[in-house]
Amino acid sequence: SGATVSQSITSPTSTTLLTDGNWHQIAVSIATGEVLFYVNATLIGRASLSGALIDTVGTLYVGAENELGGNAIEATLQDLRMYQLAFAIADLRSLDMNAARSNLQPTSGYVEFTNGSSSRSFSVSTIDDTLPEPEEVFAVRMLYVSGGAQIDADRSTATVTVYKSDNANGLFALPSSSKTRTANEGATTSVSVVRTLGLTGSVRVSWRVSLAG
């Protein structure tokens, strides 16, 4: 949960120290002529890159310089993914979207098709909490496919709608100051109504006066 992010493709341009004990998204985007470094979908540095991206056959090490663990990072890798395309900032923000992680689990994964299989499924569960939340719509996107296959761009996105919950539109009550009111004949008094918890939407609260008791 702590890591030092630095880059030295040509020369170091930025160093970010993460020591807050939280998980962070660290991304490196490599495209022709430039390498971009992100932490939590925020650009922290860049470096120029000349020549071919891959010019020979070799072994890629992540988190250390070699198989013996030389110059290893002081951190734990929770989820490591590699994509054969350079992500735009919007894609990184989508992967790092806190709103999805606080409402659904898991928020990423993969399905594997064996030879001859034509259908697979995965499950996404909503997180049960006590926070007032309005109705929210989340996008489920297929990002990448391997094995020489392709993704149908017209059918690569689905939506998951999480209904509002936990008094998202408010919990209404009369405050203590309005519980007992007095008024002389011919006078006017006011009664307050308060809205707590959720503040979503326009709400009409009906009331009437009747003889108490």
C-alpha cells in the first residue's frame, strides 16, 4: 500500500511517494514517441521514447528490475493488467471510478472461453449500506479481448441501474422547536418541516390541522 513511482526511460521527470496506506491506481501508457505516467487517473510525469516499442524478444518484469527482485518496489500489487492499446484519460478515470467501487463489486474482471464454448457470464453485486443514494446508472464495458478475437464495438457496453435507497429523497420530520406551538386568537404561527438524510429530487409534503387528542 506504499510505493515510489519514478520513471527513467530517458531521464526521470517526476517522482511521487505514496505512503498513506491506501490503494492507488498506477498506470503507464506507452505510445509512439512518449510514455505517460498516471496515479489515480492523474498525469504525474512523461518521458520521450525513441525507436520501436519492442525491438527484441525478452522478459518483462513488473515491480523489480530482474528475476532476483533487484530494486523491488515496497508495495503490494493488488490487480495488474496489460492492454494492447494506449488508454485515454477518460478510460483511466473510468477504471478508477470511485462511485462504481462504492456501489458495486467487483468492478473489473474477465471471462474465459475454452475451445467450443459460446457463452459465459459474470456477476456484479450491489453493496448494501446505509447511505442515502439516488438512482445511479453504471456502464459495463468490454475493454480488450485476446486470442486473435475482436470486440463488437456496437455491442460492447451494457448498463446496470442501481435504484435509489436509504431515504434518498429525504426523511421528513417536525423539529423539536415546532412540536408545541401557541397562538392567540387572530394571530399567526409557523411550523417548520425539516428534511434529513437524502436531499434528492423535489418532494411535496402534505399536512392538515385537526383537533388533537
